[in-house]
Amino acid sequence: MPDYATLAPSAPWRELRTTRADWDDADPAALESMLVSAHLIRAFEEKVLDLAGQGLVHGPAHSAVGQEGGAVGSAALMRAGDQINGSHRAHHQFLAKSIRYVAPDGLLPAAEFSPAIRDLAQRSLAEILGLAQGFCRGRGGSMHLRWAEAGNLGTNAIVGGGVPLAAGAAWAHKRAGKGDVAFAYFGDGAVNIGSVLETMNIAAAWKLPLCFFIENNRYAVSTHVEEATAEPRLSARGSAFAIPAWKVDGMDPLAVYLATKEAMELMRNGGGPAIIEADVYRYFHQNGPLPGSVFGYRDKAEEAAWRTRDPLDRLASEMEQRQIIGSSGVAALRERALALMADVAAELVEQADGKNRIKPALWPDEGFRDHGIRGDLSELSGQRTEELETFGGAIDGNAKFIDTVANVMQRRMATDDRIVVMGEDVHRLKGGTNGATRGLAAAFPDRVLGTPISEAAFTGLGGGIAMDGRYLPVVEFMYPDFMWVAADQVFNQIGKARHMFGGDIDVPLVLRTKVAMGTGYGSQHSMDPAGIFATSPGWRIVAPSTPFDYVGLMNSALRCKDPVLVIEHVELYNSTGPAPVDDLDYFIPLGKAKVVRQGTTMTILTYLAMVRPVLEAVEGLGVDAEVIDLRSLDRAGLDWQTIEASIRKTGNVLVVEQGARGTSYGGLLAAEIQDRCFDWLDQPVQRVHGGEASPSISKVLEAAACARPADIERGVRQVMADQGRPLG
């Protein structure tokens, strides 16, 4: 019979319950401030539900009435430098942190509300109503609330989507060394999501000062937590990652306060992350002013039982027993909070034809629609720009492309200590799997971070670092197909952040990846990501085809305040070409294409590894074609001045790309050309691209799936034939 040994988790997991002695020992000022904050939040949420019931909230109204204890108990000890984010149900968290920021000395139950509190309530309500004076100028609404100054990093409509971003803020806090911490609030519905669990792992491995605050309100919309997991004590997740965890009654604000105090001591002293699970209850349905029992997934008896444990009543009762406040004082506080919200709402709403409506003058102007999708690139103005033909420095005409990739990053990290590189194996194998990070780990060991295999977590972590603003992340995807694993972080979070939060948040992040067509790595490692990223307007995209261009474009990407995808190609890595010998400090502007061959019979638009075979094809055929290396591929970065000048001259266009038709960049480009340049075209835009299917493992089938020199030649011949000038 086997011999069994009982194993114990390496981190403590405890349930914390308050005692009478805890309440007797509690600081009266802290209890008073929590009571006032809770009443402000309750009155705010009730006003939101009132307006939603009148049809004045366009979109969801995810209230947290009943859950205030978790928010005020955890925020009560936060300082200005601490940061939080939350999920789609986060009004209470946003307000609790913001109240703490505008009233750091606490609030008194009998005191009038300050102008700062009134302004907070009005701007928050305005944002939920979609008005211009809101924190995100009306773009965020109920689910995307951000006030960076107060430490609110931004709440999130994707369940669990904000958790990796909070890890980025925590990494920045650890790096800065000031003892600040980050809190990621999320619910029971998010706790089993991959990105959340990935982030728990990476936060524990890197000892990040991040609190995973789980508001377990029992229901993900209408699905009970016991239907969703075999272990409904959600703080148990900490044992898998060696994260200390506390389980508390979230309807008891003091219990949350005490657990948070212990967790903060751990995090501020370098002990790594913590988990707090607060058992709470939302009194209303997922969205709107009706209780869940109306929808049949819970009953009135359950709802009534939880209401007897109301966190506001619990606070008031304990304070009354200790003569900190009387029942009349509580009633007066309630009335003042309701009056504040009535006054605030009256400034946003008016009566017309016997019905309430939003004051028309408060809506954002329609011209604000696209403002702030991306920055204006003013950060690049005044930089020294160079092209190979006019470069005055020494040039190595046979520089290896991959060496240049490593060299320019070495130079930038030496001159800018904000840069941090992260990705799988970037710190090992003499520079990652291809040598692109060669020498960096030895030179900058604390800024080259080898990550777990968890693209969602480390990409979101990079996004959080970028949004924090103190450091500059360079994230590597070993293969571009891995973007699908991290798609929420890449597109929903990083790509949308600037616009979603009002247009004035910088997201300086560089994402490097390589196209691996021709390496035999098959369908899940070989795509060209340009066509997919081009559909996300917040991303800028560059694709250098020479070592010289790589230096200038990477320097611009690292200076840019928008997220930039830098696409490389394995076919280019071992190729040689011109590169600077010792001057690695010049820039090539984003949005500047290059005419690499002058011509008059057709315009060929291409990029990356197809530039060289295109040039060889037209030279071999003796065609007077103009070849343009696009270099910048995002729609805002297309150099229409250069493209249109060429099309006016030639009247014929061929777009050449290597990758599959289904994820094609050329289709987007061709459609745009025909919209913009129709009157100048002598024939429809023609294209060369790969097959419909992704490249597969077989050498023969992989070659057939990609555009090859013979395909380029056929494309050139077809354009010439359709001009009535067939080639011999």
C-alpha cells in the first residue's frame, strides 16, 4: 500500500472574521470616513438606477448597491500613489478610491460635502450618462471609468480583461521602489478566466505588489458560482500560485479593512501579491433597477436575507453601540447624500414636454467622434531623420539584419533606462530564439524579463506599464499567430485605450514579432499580422525591409506615444544589407514610404521581405516599374502623398504581399486605393498574395501557400498585358 504524505500550501489561506474587540479598537475616524463614503456611493448608485429607469442612461447601468463594504473597506487605507482598476461593475470602487484621493484626511458624517466631492459626483454621473464633462468625455460610460490623477487606471467591460493591466501598474510600482501598490477588482465570473489565472502566476513569480480583490457576489449575470466551479471559495486559487489569501465577509467593512491592512503590509514590504475574497451581494440584477428575483434566477427570500446584512447598516449599528454616531446623525447623513445627488442630477437633466431629458448642451460634439484614436506624433517632431541615400555616417554595406536588430535595442536601452523588454526566452539562448535580444540580458538584467508562456498576461502587463507612463515596455511575440491568444489585451485593451478613455491617454508600447513563412512551422506560427492589426485603428504598424530602415523605424517606434507593432521577417534576419556602423540615433518618420525604384509603367506597393524579390522580378523582366516600400502599414500611416504621386504618373497598381489571402493586408490597401485614386487608374488594382489557406508543414505545400517570385512575375505580366503591352 502506498505511503501518503499530506501536502500543505506554501502560502497561508485564512478566513478573517471581526470580533467585538476589533470594533472596540477600530479608529473612530476611519469608521466615520467609511460610513460617509458608503452613503455617498449608495446615493450615487440609487440615482444612476433612477435615471436608468427613466431611460436616461444609454447603455448599461451595472450598479453595486449592496457591495459598498468591499470598496470602502479596501480603499480606506490607500494612499494617492496606489492604483486600482475594476471590471464592468465598478462605480463603487471608482468612487471609493476617488473619495480617498480628494479627501485624504477622511470625511466626517456631520460635515457638508466639499466642492471636490460634489465635482467628483457630477463628473462621474456625467460620464455614466455619456456627457462631455465626464472623466472620459462621455466615451467610457458606466463601464470605462478612468481618472489617472486619483489612481483610477480604468475600469473594464471585458470580464477579467483589466487584471493583466493592473499587473503592469504593479510592476511599475515595484520598479519605482516607493512602496505603492495596485488593486485589481473583479468578480466571481472572472476568477476562472485564463488571463486572470495567468496574471496570478506571473505576479507571484515576479513578486508584484498587486492585490487580486475578488468580489464574490455569487452570480455571473444569472449563473451561480456553484454552477461555475467545484471550489466556490474563490480565494482558494491563491494556493495554486503561493499567493497569501484572505477570505472575508464583504458585508462587514471592518473585516475588509483589516484584511486589506494585512495584505498591504505584505505588498508594501516586498512580499508579492495578495488575494482578498469578499463575500458580497448585489441587490439588483446584472443591469438596471430590478432585483434578480424578477428574472427568476434567485428568490425574494434570498434577497431579503442578504439585505439584513447591509454593510451601511452594519457600520452604523456598530458605531451607534460605541456612541461614535447616533441614529439621527445617520439619518441626516443619508439625507445629505441623497440631496447631493439630486442637486448633481438636476444640473445634468431638465424637463421638456413633461418628461426628463439630458440637457442637450451637455452632449459631446459629434466632431469629437474620432478624436484621440491615436496621438498626433508631435513627440517625433524635431528629431533627426535620415535616409540611406543622404546618410553622412559610416555604413557597413553587408551588415547582418539580426545583428542590427539587437544593436539598436542595445543602444536605446543604454540611453533610456525606462525601456524594459519582455517575452518568452528573450533572456536566454543568446538573444532569444533568433538572436534579436542578444547581449541585452547581460547588460540590463533587471530590464530583460523572460516571461512564462502566457501571452495574455504579459501583453496586458506591458499595456499596464505603458498606461502607467513611467516605463516603456517592448513586448515580443515569438510568433505573430500568438496574438490570437492575447487578442483581448492586444485589441480590446491596448488598441482601444487612448480613444476609449477620452483621447488623452498615452500608450507607449512596442510589440515586436516575426513572420516565419518558409521555416516549416506550419499554420499556427507563420502568419503575416499586418492585415489584422490594420483593422485596429489604435495601432501603428511598421515593417522594415533593410537594416538601415530598421534602426530609424525602431527609434521612432520607441519614441511614439501610441502602441506600435514592429514586424520582422525570418527571411531577412540572416540577410545582409546597409546599416550604420556607429550612429544608431537617427529616425525614419512613421508614415513615410520610400520609392526604392523609379518607373513609369506601373506602381508596385510592397513591404518587408517582398521588397527584394519584387525588385529582382522587375529588373529581370526589364519593366519600367516604380517600386514603393510602404514601411508604415497602419491606415493612418500610409504615405498617400508618395503613393498618389506615383499612381498619377503610372496609372496602374500592383500590390504584392507574401501571406494568405484570408488575413491579407493588400485587400484593405487595394480597396482604399480604388476609393481615393479611381480617376487616375487605367485598370483595377491588381494583387499578388498567398493562397487562401495558412502555410502548412510540408515544404511543398508551404511554398505553394506563400507568394513566390514566379507569382510576382505573373502579377507584373498581367498588369502589363491589361495595359495592352504584353511582355515577351
